[in-house]
Amino acid sequence: YDGVLLERLISKKDMNDYTHIIIDEVHERDQETDFLLLVVRKFLRTNSRGVKVILMSATFDVDCFAQYFATLLKTMTEPAPIVQIPGKMMEVKEYYINSLATLGELPEFDPDCPSIAPESYSIAHRLLKIFDKIEVCEQNVDQTKERFAPNRGAVLVFLPGYAEISAFRDALREDCIPLRWTVLPLHSTVTQQEQQSVFLPTAKGHRKIILSTNIAESSITVPDIKYVIDFCLTKCLVCDPETNYSCLKLEWASKANCKQRQGRAGRVSEGRLYRMIPENFYRDVLPQYGIPEMQRCPLELTVLKVKKLDMGEPKALLALCLDPPDLGDIERAILVLKEVSALTTMIDGVFCPYDGDLTFVGRVMAQLPLDVCVSKMILLGFVFGVLEDCIIIAACLSIQSMFSRPFQKLIEAYKSRMAWSEGSFSDCLAMLNAYKVWQNMREQGAFSRRYGVNERAWASHN
């Protein structure tokens, strides 16, 4: 929704159609939100002074945002007012791995090498078994009659990615039946059915253990979580300055991220949080906040929005961001835009190496929420008469995988993709072929089960 509001403001060049604008989860600091904040602040100080703007989050640097939106007076600035809303969370007790030394040998932690050591997996595995002893004592269970407590709290384990979820799930597999564990993965590539199972109550006497990426930090709320095990890692999208390609990089999570994860417990009862790092490591090494996307991701789409806004050159306007991007990153984005014909090499007829006039191609790209190279493919598809095929491929490339990856059937899923590619070894052609067959079949449910595709993702394209 930030993107929708941003497009409206860029087109209108003011905010006077609104009395109030509410921007939620501002702590996430994605590029669109940061640029939206810049535009909103600029309008507040120029042509939309009567609009009230409310910024909301549970874990953000309120003083920093208050100063950013300060009111300009004659001789000073007055920070924006801060409203603290008391929460109604149950108590969540915090523990660190150094307090779990009795469960196994503690691993070494390197600030410059974020990773999960085998010892950390082992301690977390043993910790899951300890929860039964805790609950038996808390609920005064007669162990001569019952092995487990009647109310077994759900566990949410934060892991950085698919590979780590798979590894920990494999480690827990042999205990699932005897200890009555229901282990559920939660990741952007799992099937819709697997995602929905996270919200369902488990059978009586069973414990639900959710292995999740940071998707469960704020996007998804599971109400019955009592325990959170946090490995304090995350994967961030970063841009390689030499190749200009984006990739996911494993990093230590920020304290703000860890605080969000802690908030997943204690919603319906008192909870416990176990951070799988030493307390001094958490205090001294983990950053207070993560690096904003504006400082680590490609800037091409943001630069195009700056050109559409037409209120200054990219370097000058983006310097007004809450956390401005590096000048070199802005210059690199402008060069990429010139390579894909989105910008000219001239400004008002004068050669300019780090700016350019917006072309027709650039205006089209600015309207598409896609990587500029993917947008260029669509335009070339129009030129060469294969527009529909290119639009389908572009859509498939721009969201989560169209092919489901059930944890128990990875080999079958890979074989399915190979079959769809028809010997071309091309993911693009595999997605195109599968989409065309799906589009022509009336029974979509049968198609999804038979061919191993993600029905919900395919339906979003139609």
C-alpha cells in the first residue's frame, strides 16, 4: 500500500486530498517507505501543511523520526510529537545461550562470520525437550499417570533461510513421533496448505513447533506461541557494487528485529524467549537497527520515481532521505538507467554524466513495479511481437516461485521443473509452459496437485 500512496502523491504533487496519512511498520525501512517519508516530509513543508501524518511501529527509533519530521520555526526546529501507547503483552522472560551450558558445549561466535554452529542446533534440540519438564512442573502433572502436560505451548524458532529450516527439521525428525511434536516450516516458498497448517490447533497432547524465517516477525501472527527460540540471524538483500546484481546475504539480526521476534510470544500467556547467542554478544555486537534498503539495494526504481516527481536532481533529492544512499550507488543506478534507455545522456540539451532526461521508455518502466531489466524485456517483447509471453515471464520472475517446494518432495519438484522446461534447461520457459497449460485447464485444483505448482501463486497472475 505504500507504493500505491507514493504513486498518487507523485502524480498529484501534493497531499491535499487527505486529512490524515497513516504509515505503519516504518521500522522495516524498505526503499518505498523511506522514499515515501521523504516525499511526505517535503510536501508537509511546502504545499500540504494542513495534513496530519502518523507514523507507527513497535520497534523504531522514535527520536530519529521525530527529528526528521521536525517543524521548522524561526530560530530552531521543534521535533514531531511522540505518542507512547502502553502494550498489554504478558511477561516474556529472556534467556541467552550462555545460560544453557548444561545442555551441551557452547559454540564460538564470530561477529564477522554469521552462521549457526552444529552445537547451537544441538542445544536448541535439547531445549525443546526441556519444555516438557518445565510445563510438567508448572501444571502440577502427576507423571505416574501422564507423560506430558495437558497444555503444551507452541514454539516458534527463527532461522535465517530455507536451508537452515530444512537442516533443523531433519535433526528433529526422529523425535517427532515419540515426543508428539508437529514440526511445521514457514517460508515464502512452502505451499499454501503448509502455511495454513501453522494456524491450526494441534491434536491434544501434541506440541506445535514452527520453523520460520523472518516472515513471522511482523507479516504473520500465530496467536498460541509460548516459546520463541531465536538464532538472531537474518538474510538481507544486498547489491554487489562490482556486478550490480542483488543477492541474499546472511547477517546478524538487529536488536530491533530481535525485539519484534520476542513480541511473538506472550500474547495469550506468559512466555519465554531463548536467544541462541551469548548475552554480551547480543549487547555489544548486534546493531541497534538494520541497514535501510536505501543504503544496500539497487536504486534504479527509486531514481525513476525521483525523475517523475521532478522536484530536483536525484543526488540532491535523495540526500534528504532519513538515511541517504551512497553517492556512488546513485551514480551507478543512473548509468544502469541510461544503459536500458530509461534516461538520456543529456539534461536540457547539455551532456550530464550523472543525470538525464526521462525518456518514454523510462516513464513506462517507472509505472511497472519490476526490476528495470525485466521491464525492458516486456518492452522488447512488444517490439518483437511476443508481448504476452514476456509479460507472463516477467510476472513469474517478480514474485515467489511458481513451483511449489514441499519439504518431503524436493527431488520430485525438481524433476517437474525439468519436464516443464522441455529440454531447454530454462526456468523462464518452464514457467511460461506451465502457465499456458494451467490457463487452458478448467480444473485448477487438479492441475496443481498433479503437476506440483503453487496454485495460489499461479492464481495471482490470472
